[in-house]
Amino acid sequence: MTTQQISRPSVLCGLIGAGVQQSRTPRMHEQEGQEQGLRYVYKIIDLEQLNLGTEALPDLLTAAERMGYCGLNITHPCKQLVIPLLHELSEDASALNAVNTVVLKNGRRIGHNTDCSGFAEGFKRGLPDVERRRVVQLGAGGAGAAVAHAALLLKVEKLAVHDIDPARAKNIVDGLNARFGAERAEVCTDLQAAMAQADGLIHATPIGMASHPGLPLPAEYLQPRQWVAEIVYFPLETELLKVAKAKGCRTLSGGGMAVYQAVGAFQLFTGVEPNAERMTRHFASMGA
């Protein structure tokens, strides 16, 4: 190792989640860190590979602090479970009740959420001109909360939120209506009927991930006039997107959200402004 390499600032970060071996986030962070002149190391902490459950989360955070991590990204199924383990939440994380980025600094754990801004930026670039009168969202977990807020910020007039747990959907809907105005969002109990009226679909469940293959709704619910926005990005083309494209729908992969949430997390971890276009190019270069 050269003297120049030793003198570069060192950054150690990680990702905690289940089934995240194919995540592109580590390479995106490390490549941008290198471009910024940092010794940047980003580790995957995969609960499935380690044969751990979410009950290991407190020990993993403590271990990361002791090993000198400056921050952690948090993904499924830990985005809400991590909150009681933190000292402080940013305004976005508090409003969303979900955390995807934890900054570890001076003995404190500060939770942030870059999913909301990440989805919004990706959507504006990928589907800038689509109709947004009525939209259905599948999924009301940690990522779903962020994406639902982003949808209303993107001027969706009416958002119908569907989840296998109606109470979770109601929790998100109540928060949306309190923040954006009554009746901007509703709990979706009849998915087929809601899809028949919808301009588009936002998918925010783990179904379609490499570790959770399949379709999140019956294929016949999709119509060619609709658009479909995905948040899953490994694989980049999920079964949902394949089916939607075959039907003639306009589609948006989870890649944009993946890049722009990483842009926000990189800045929080390092205090350095990343080059978003460069990170987008690097994400694309990793292949589908």
C-alpha cells in the first residue's frame, strides 16, 4: 500500500437485510468513494446467509459501532424494527416511521430515510409525463411508507394502498391524509376493482426479489394503458415488469430509486456530495 493510499480518509459502511447478496449498493458506494479519493469499504450483513433472525439486530448495531462503522443501510425486513434501537430520527424518518440509513457518530445512532427522495427522483426521470389521477400501491411496509409519501409529493391525486395486513395499510393511509389532506389516500380492500380504475401501479413488496420470486398480483389485473413502477431492483427486471411490458404497459425499474437512495446515504455517511450521474452510470454498468 502506498503512502498516498494510506493517507486517504477511511470510510466503513454496511447493509443489513435478508437475501441481499445481489445488492448493487456496495459496489455503487465503493466506486463513488474511490472516485472521491476515499478508502471506502461497504460490507453486506445478510441475515439469511448468517442464519440470523431480526432479533439479532441490536447485536449487529452494537458490533458495527465497536468495529468503527460510520453508518449502515437498513433494508427488508428491518426498516421499522430498527427504530427503537436508535437515539434520534430525522424529520423524514419520523414522518415515515421507517429508516433505511443509520449514521453512527459520537456514540449516537441517527436514523434517516432516503427512500422517499430516491423514489421521487427516479420516477421524475423515468415516468415524467404519466397520468396520476388514481394509483394503486402494493405494500405498506417500511419501503412502502416512503414510496407512498413520494407518490403524493409527485401529485398523485388518489392513492389506494393494499397490503396483506390491512392494519399496516390503514396506518400509512392515516399518516398520508394527515400530512397531505383528507381523502388523498385510502385503504384498498378490493384490488381487482381498484386496478380497473387505476392509471398506474406502484409495487413496494419484496415479491419479485431473487429471494422472493413471483408476481405480487394476478397478471390479468394489468391493462396496457397503465404504467407500473417497481422498487425491487435485484433482479432489475422482475417478473412483474416482464408481464407488464408484454401487456404494453410503460414501466419503471427499481434502479432509479436504488441509485438516488444511495446518493442520499453516501452524503450522510461521508459528508461528501456524490456525483449522482456517475453513480447512475456505474449502477447501469453492473448489468441486469
